[in-house]
Amino acid sequence: MRLFVALTLPPELRSTVAGLAGGIPGAKWVPAENYHLTLRFIGEIENWRAQEVDDALAVIRGNAFDLSLRGLGTFEKAGRIHSLWVGAERNEALAHLQAKVETALQRIGLAPERKRFSPHVTIARTDRAPPEKVIAFVQGHNLFRAAPVRVEHFTLFSSRLGKEASVYTPEVEYDLARRAAA
């Protein structure tokens, strides 16, 4: 199984983000139903390990929180821009949840994540897009800001490669506590 832990985006936020898609020749836009914010990529693991992952994630406790997406950016590999993303505003609750997920997975023997956590939602693969078009797109949309949404759970997803795009299947949702309004 190929697994990752992520936050799902509610339909209205997916729709807002999808409004950005288009205008870069050669870009491969991620389908809106695949938008998510990865907390931890796990990768290929055996089925018995998947049960260990589920058990480890099930004991994580945290509070619901608000998430705000804003701004755009790119990731590069070997000097080439390979993906375009919408960023998440700095958020202590999000960072805390991600750290708990990381700790839980290391406790069951998974290797530590090598990359620093950089909360984002990938919206396009840009390997084949002219870099100047991608840069102009980011500059033209860098003031993007979506209304905050309430995050009340995180999800363990399985992933399999599809013809056009990967197919992500939510396997288990883990609830976050809802605090009563003060």
C-alpha cells in the first residue's frame, strides 16, 4: 500500500482554489478532488504495517483549528520548477498536529521525514511548462487568499497511480476535539 496522512479540503475551499487553474501552457493541473494538505508522506508499506500506522494515528489527540490558505509558490528540483502550490498561513495548531503525526510514525519504526514541513496544497505539475510562465503566474496571483476553514479531522489516505492523475482514497478519518466557544 502507498499511504500518506493529510488534511482534506472542504468542497467550497476546493472550488475557490480550483478557480486558479489555467493559464500556464504545459502545466498539468491537479483535479480539485485531489487537493489536500499533506502532513506526512509514508510511501509504500506492507499491509501489516498499515495497521500499525492506523493504530499509531488513532491515539493522537488534538483540537480542531482554523486553516487559511494564501499565496502561491513553487518547488524546484535540479534547478527546474516542477510544481505549483497554494500555501497555508503559519499556524501553531497545524504545526503541532504535524509534529504529533511525525512522532507517532517514528515510534512505530518509520524513518523520520527528511524534508522540513512546508504546509501547502499542490495545484499543478509544471515540469513541461515554460519557467517564465510559471513565475509570471505566481507573481500575478501572489495575493490569493481563501476564507479560513475549520479543520476537525485528519485522514489516512491510500494512493494509486491512475492514467490521468493519482487516485486518492480516504482510508480512515481521525477526529480532532471541538472546543466549545468561549
